[in-house]
Amino acid sequence: MTETLGYIHSVLTGGTLDGPGVRYVIFMQMCPFRCLYCHNPDTWFKNPLGARTVESVYQDILKYNDFFNFTGGGVTLSGGEPLVQPKFALDLFKKLKDVNIHTCLDTCGYVELSDDVKGVLEYCDLVMLDIKHLDSDMHLKLTGKDNKRVLEFLDYLYSINKKTRVRQVLVPTFTTDEDYINELILFLDNYSGIIEKIELLPYHKMGVEKWEKLGIKYKLSVPGPDKSVVEKIKNAFINSGYDII
Ligand code: SF4
């Protein structure tokens, strides 16, 4: 039997930003979106040189088990979009749950709800879901795709009672005005039973250099949000009863 290969962009062994505790973060190749602010455009494309078997990744992860136990950490599949390769994600998460390692999926949610994807979610302890924009046209402008599948994905997470952390990138002119934030809070209230935390990510231009290196034109020409705006948005969520990180 041939083992499933995963096309991996890179691995971070001491991650502290992608889920609880210290984490082994696997950045998978390929993504269905082309977000205007993407800071990992080098993950968009398939590179056969990054092919790894589930077993080889699993054996490497086991070396860090003490760190996971000590810090409440585990493994995060990120990207790119990890659900572009659901079979690899499923096989890896299954093995990790067999040895009780915490699993986290960082996803844009733009996927077909196939049996493999549903399987990944079954073996996933925490989903970190990016909401790019609630308005489908704005979503299209920001990512190149509408948001129908993402909202269906969130509905599915709710139907299976999956613990979810919602991530919102704060991009001036797209996602920082008061009306949008109020609309987002009202929308998320429908899912509050599964929402563990809200993560607000102020837009920054740290990825621009990568775009230039890849010869892709960086088209987003807004500055990052003011600190006062970010604080105001944070408070709006806190006042509505959400935990913020
Ligand atoms: S979903 Fe993530 S990896 Fe994909 S384009 Fe958007 S920011 Fe980049």
C-alpha cells in the first residue's frame, strides 16, 4: 500500500502563536485563496520537493512530546490551506490522537465537506477559522473567492459542536469599521456555543518582500490599523462576552 504524501512548505517546532502551548506547526502547501494581505504567498504553489510521508512527520513530532505535555501544546496544521490535502491531515491527526497529542487546524474554511474533511474534524481538538469577510463581494475582493463555502463550513462546525477559535484580520477599509464589527459580533453570537476565543490580527505588510521575490504584484495599499482602532474593536468583543487574544 502506498502511503499518503503531504506536500509541506515548512515546519516550525517551537510555535507559540498558532494554538495553545508550544506547538509543532506544519505549514502545508497550496491554498484556494489569494488574500491581498497574505504573508505566506510562497505556500500557494505545489512543490514536489516538500513531499513527506505521514510516518516521517509523525516520528519527528514524537521528539517534542515532552514540550507538548509541559506547556499544554501540540500540533497545528496550517498553511497555505491544510484541507487542500485532507487525506494527509486525516492520517496524521488519527495517529496523533492515538497517542493523545493535541491537534489544531488553522483553516480558511473554503473546502468541500468530503468524508476526509469530516474525518479530519473528528480527530481535531481545536479549529482556528479565518473569517475573511462576512460580505461575499468584499470576500471576493480580499481573497479571490466568495464566502459561501466558508459559512457552510462554520455551520458544519456548529452542527458537530467543534471547539473553534475565530480569527479576523483587521484591514482598514475592509474589516475595521464599526458597522462591520457590530455585524460580525451579531453573526458570531449565533455560534457562541462553539467559539472558544476571538483572535484579532491587525493587518501588517510583513509579507510584501515575499511577494516581490515571487514577482507577484502586491496590490493592497492601506496602512495597518491604528492602535486605538484595534483597542476599540477588542473592547467591542469583550463587552459582548468574548475572550480575546
Ligand atoms: S488563506 Fe492564508 S495562506 Fe491562503 S492566501 Fe489567504 S492568508 Fe494566504
